[in-house]
Amino acid sequence: MRIQQVFRICNSCRHILKSKVIQPLPQVSQALSYTTEPTRYTVSYEDFKHVQDILPPSRIPEPPTHDSYPTPSGWVAPSEEAPDLPYFISRTKFHVLPIVEKEKPRDQPVTVVFYIDGDIWALEKELKELIRPYVEFDPATRVHEVTRSIILKGHHAQVIEKFLYAKGF
């Protein structure tokens, strides 16, 4: 039964095509007329000054100097000289310390310190000693040498931030 319906539809399609109800498309050369003359235009650089005002800056500007630190937002400028330590922590492009608190699966809070150069194991040892009074167990840490980061179990960003500001980072 179904095959007969398909044949009926095909026959009706053939009938429509034979009766030329559907007109064939014109040839491409007939439909489009190309000109051989080049398009004439003028380049204007005057209007670009209006666009420059709304474009984002190409780089983040240096932070301003303040009379006292920490600022009302809690930001502290890095010290003029790099601290004489076996490790160094670079700031982010927004001039803040690279410390992030995250929630891992099963609601496990972790604190991650990024952009560590030098002896990452010495920093991990110091962070363990720093956090030990705040937890009732031995602090769980994980060192990623490839990503230059240390993961600490728990929310410890404020304690680590004060510690790193005191060191001069």
C-alpha cells in the first residue's frame, strides 16, 4: 500500500515538471551582469578617532600609587625589590595575588595558588606550616609543577594572602 502511494506522488511530480509549471532557472551569465570597471572608493582616516574612544585598551595600565596600604579595597602594592626567597609568585595581569578558592566535587573547598616560580616545594612546606594552626589535621596539599600551582584543602585564601603580602609579593 505504501509503495503505491510513493509511485502516485512520483507520477504527480513528473506531471508538474512536464507541464512546465515550475520554470527552469536562468543561466548564470543571464542572471548576473558583471561590470569590468573597478569599484571606486576613498579611504578616510578622520573618522577613526571616534572609534578609538570606545575600543578597549591594548594593555592594562599600571596601578596608581597610594599614600597608605592596604587600600580601602584591600589591595597592597608589591614591594619595590623582589624578596630574596627560593621561590617567586607573579601577580596576575590585574595586579592581584593569584589565589583562588574553589569548590571541588562533593562540596570540597580548596584554595589554589598559581604562578609560582622557583622552588615550589619550599613554598608548599611554608604554606603547610602556616595553615597547620587553623586546621585540626595535617594540611592536605598537592603540588602541580607543570601548571606552577599548589592546591590546599580548605578555604585559606585570606591567611595565605596576608602571609604573601608580609613576604613582599
